[in-house]
Amino acid sequence: MERGRLPRYNESSTGRDRGDGVVKAEETQGGGDAAPVGWGRAVATAAVMIVVSFIVFLYVPNRLLGYLSLHVVPRVRDLLVAGWWTVAFVACCWLFVRLQRSGKA
């Protein structure tokens, strides 16, 4: 690359222009923090997310509704369940992002 000239999109990270407008994948992937994930780890991560989603979005609210229906008025019950859904959604989003960043299940 010449001094003072910005690199074009088809130049590799080393500054060499191959001339055909194509950058090899190995030239662009150096230094990334994302490691390739195998099928086993991907399936384990998906299974964790499915189990957590089932528990957090179906099982716990069902138990809450069953318990709160007998102990509090409907407005309070609905407010508590909506609050649970909000907290659970934020927690599941955090878990999903965390699993994506670390690549671990």
C-alpha cells in the first residue's frame, strides 16, 4: 500500500492487492475473538436455551398463577406475573448474549 493512500476493500490486511478483487478468508480472519463452534457445543447451547426458556416462560408463570390466584386479587396477580415475564425476558436475553460471546454452554 502506498503511503497516504487508504486501503481498498479488496486489499488484504497485509496491504497486498491480489488484483482479482477477492480477499482470501484466512487473510481476513486473523485476530478475531470468535472461535469456531462445533456441532456438539452448538446443540448443547441450544438445549440449554430451550430448557431455560421452558422453565422461565412456561413453568414458573404457571406456578405463579396457580399460587397467586388463591392469595391475591387479580390486578396484583397480573402485575406480579407481568413483572416476572419482564425480569425473565431480560435474564434470558443476557444469557443468550453471554453464551454467544463465550461459545460455551
